[in-house]
Amino acid sequence: MNWGEFFAMNGYALYVWGSYGMALLIFIIEIILVRHRKKLAVQQLRLLRDAGKEE
């Protein structure tokens, strides 16, 4: 078996590699969204902390 046969996967290459690609894309998007939500949560906590100091 050579590399060409491995990547062709007996005609199922588009499905297999497409599935891996979609999974990777979803993982990357999830990581970006989690970081963004964390940033927003930290900003909200800082605003609440600062609002509490003013009173």
C-alpha cells in the first residue's frame, strides 16, 4: 500500500477527509468561542467589582 492509496481510501476519501476537516473546524470554532466567552465573563466580573467599590 502506498500513500496515494492511503489518501484515496478506496473511493471514500472525500467522505473520510471531509469528516476529519469538519471535526477540526468545529473544534477550532469551539475553542475561539470559549475564549471569547471567558473574555466577556472576566469583563463583566470586573465591571461588577468596580461598581461595588463605587457604592
